[in-house]
Amino acid sequence: MNGASSAVVVTDLVKRFGDFVAVDAISLEARKGEIFGFLGPNGAGKSTTIRMLCGLLRPTSGQAQVSGLDVATQPEQVRQNIGYMSQKFSLYNDLTVSENLNFFAGMYSVGRSDLTSRLDWAIDMAGLRGRENSFTGTLAAGWKQRLALGCAVLHRPQVLFLDEPTSGVDPLSRRKFWDMIHTMAAEGVTVFVTTHYMDEAEYCNRLVLIDRGKIVASGSPLELKQKYMAGDLLLVECDEIGTALELLQGAPGVDDAAIFGNALHLVVPKASAAIAAVTSYLSQHGITVQTIEPIRPSLEDVFVSLTTARTGAATEKPIP
């Protein structure tokens, strides 16, 4: 790892709670000015990792540095040099927009010479000009999240941690939120973000997928789609989709099958050979296929494929 160009460097990081290993010897690197996505199912260890990197939770073992500061021995300095936005709305609903901003400016020791310009910037960024005296609890979810982002970066941190920042926010507000993230990254800020939305993961420069405390995949969105989808992907639209799924999960020539919306996605060794075979197989079981065609894999396909494979392996070979 190149420490000179890295904003976050993690080596063999472990967090145990009693006998439970929440984060299991992970290593990763987020570069300066990079949007770094940290993905995984619920309970995978994402939030625990972020809390350690923010100096909020002491690691059991391993090392982690954020902006050159050790998270285990310099947690206070780490917290003063980062921005952090948790997955739960973190502002005070019974304070006004201006009061929340002034409170966080004080928490982050924003200097008097910068205070007015930074408060103005945050209000404009959040689209709250004219609502400075509105109680925060009355704002729509999208505005609240943009205000929370403004509070997190009032002190111009070079590393910003966002833990599920757009959970519960409408799609248009999510898009505007990501526009702001890209603007900050272009200005050199490293953005370390967790998300459940696979379309959001496409906006990241690089991604790491964690499952049950271990890193199971890493790379750019394109690299992940090319590397971790073994075989071709078929879209299947048919009658009785639930029954079809059960049949195809054990069908010859089908490596994996999952429901996506009102269709099925099948992983097969070769699409051209599988189209006729799958159509015939379902027809033999009384199910009519309306559409079957090869498609490009999405990050969601990669995510489902990797986590399903690990779940299957854990079921077949339980840890003693």
C-alpha cells in the first residue's frame, strides 16, 4: 500500500465482541480523492468497521490509519480530522437549521474567520436558503440528509465517512446527494461510503464487499462484474415465477438462479446453449416462457452471487 497517496489504510483489522468476531482481519486502502464503496448485507461488519475508523470503537487487533493518524492510539485527533455521517439521522430535530449548523461548527472548532462562509455554503448546498429558522424536524428527509452532510463537512475534512447516508431518501434526493459527493471528491476529499443501493455503488471508483466480517471481493464496479460472474447471465420472464425459481435452482446447466423484480436471473455456462434448454425444461413442467435473453450483469447480480455462494458453503461445511 502506498501510504503517501492513501487516506485510509487498514491492515488485518479485527473486532471481537466476546466470542463473536464482527470484523475478521480485513485489509483495505482508500486513496485520496476517491469515492470508496463498502458493501455488504446487514450484519456483515460495515458499521463496526466505520466506527473503528472514526475512532469511536477500539479495534481488538490489527492496524488502521486515517489521514496518517492511528485510530487506536489517536482517536480524538482522528475525530477532529474527519467528517462522519451515521446511517441514522444525526441532527437535533428540535433545533433550527442555523442552530444545528452553529452547534456542529463549534464541535469541529471552525474558526471565526471561516464561520460565516462555511455556514452560508452549507445552507446553499442543502437547498435551505430561506429556511434557516425552520425546525430541523419539519424538513423533508432529503433536505435533512443534505443538511447532515453540510454539518459533517463544515470543517473541511479530507476524509468523509458516510454510513448508509441515503437510507429512506427518495430517488431524486439520492441523486442530488451523490452529485454533492462527486463534487467533494473532485476537490480531493476521500469519501468512504456504505450503501445498500446497488445503483449507488456504481458511482464509486472502487468497491469492497464484506460478508460475515471478511472481505470477499474488491475492485472497480466494472472489474467486479467481469471477475466474479462465472458464466453468462440470462433474463427469464415466465409464468409462475416462484415455481420456476424452485425448478431452475436444481436444473442441469443452471449454476445459479434468483428473482429480480418480476423476472429471473440465471447464471449459466454459455447463454447460447442454455436458452433452448431452459425454455424446454420449463415447458416440460408446464411453465411458459415469455422472454429469455442474455443480459449484462449488474452489481446486484455480483452481490447476490457472492453472498449466496458463501451462504451455501457455510451450510454445506459448517465451521466446527
